[in-house]
Amino acid sequence: IMAEVMDRYSKEPVTLNPANSNDIVYIFSGRGGTFQGSYLFRNNFEFVGRFSTVVSDETISDFALNEGRYYTLGINKYLRGHLLKIQADATYSQEEFPGIGGLEEFFNFRFQVELGI
């Protein structure tokens, strides 16, 4: 079981270029978290479930992701101890960006091979 939280705050996260009012730069200001549970079986297969969320502060809501929720299920296989790992997971995402008028929903699939030294 693993959990992590983040909170980043800036008094003035948005910067405007005085010479060009269309030149806007911002840094992320907001909070989020990830909560994960997994189980590794004796045959070196691991099943993983994860939930992540990100919420931006209102100060950057015109420029950045307003809110995101991510639900992930995955499977890992360890070979040769932990020197070689094969991973696959699927994530269902819900994201709300400024100006889209609601949530965008999509799936993401990932396959990865990790080599250790």
C-alpha cells in the first residue's frame, strides 16, 4: 500500500509580459494525491490498483487542468529477480480543462519493459 499527497502554492503563479499581453506564463498551483495498492504473488506476478487526483487553484483555472481523476489497473511480471520487469496497465481518465464545458473522458493503455542494472 502506498499513498502520496502534494500541495503547491504560489502567491502569483501567473506572469504577464508587459510588452505583449498575449504572452502568459504560469506555474502549477494546486493539490493532488495518489493512492495505490498492489500484491506480488510467489510466481512474481503483481496486480496493481491506483487512483490519482489533481486539482488546480482558481488562480490558474483559466490556463491549466482544473481537475483530473485517474483510475488504473495493472499487471507486472518480474523475471530474473528484479532485473527485468514487464508491465501493462490501463487507465481511465477524467479531465476538466478551461473552456471545454465539462469532463473529457478517455482510456490510456501502456506496455513497458524495464531493465535493471
